Amino acid sequence: MAAPGAVDLYLPWLVPELARTAVNQLVCTAAAAPGVPGGKRPVDVVVRVHESGLTGSPWHVRCDETGAAAPADAPRTNGPAPGSAQRLSAEGRRDKRSNVVESEGLS
């Protein structure tokens, strides 16, 4: 499903089960898909990642300028985040899941 400047990505897996490279590829491919409404650049598209079997709010991420999945509200940079310790967190999710997915070593 897509909305202006956003696209929903429904995964048959949980994000922590995937390698970081796989998450990056999935998010960036969804952000760059032809036909995403709004005519936005991939770095400006919010990808709402829905995980299999979980209820609650999806992850809101984007494909950053380096080709990595980053939280949609993260500050934009022209290069890798300092220390490469960026986190995709479940903060604000209603399903009370406590997992935190780190940008390095997801599995």
C-alpha cells in the first residue's frame, strides 16, 4: 500500500531475524519503487515496515543517503552516522515489544 511520500512494506519475517544488509535492501528498494505517490526521492519516502504476526504500529524508516535503513525521524546526513551506532527502535510502538534492532549485527 502506498500514500503520498510513503509506502507500506509487509514482511513475512521479524526484522531481528534478518541481516542488516537485507533490511537495507528491502527498505531502499521499497523507497525507490516506481509509482510511489508524491513523486518524492527515495531518501524522502517513509517506509512503514510491518512485521509478520505483530500488531501495533509499524517501524517508520527511510533509506538514507548511504543506502541504509534509518529511523524516519533521524537527522539527515551526507555520510555515515558518527560511530555507525544508529538504532532502529520500537519506541512509541503500542505492542509493548521490547526488542531494539541495532544497525550492526541484527541477527
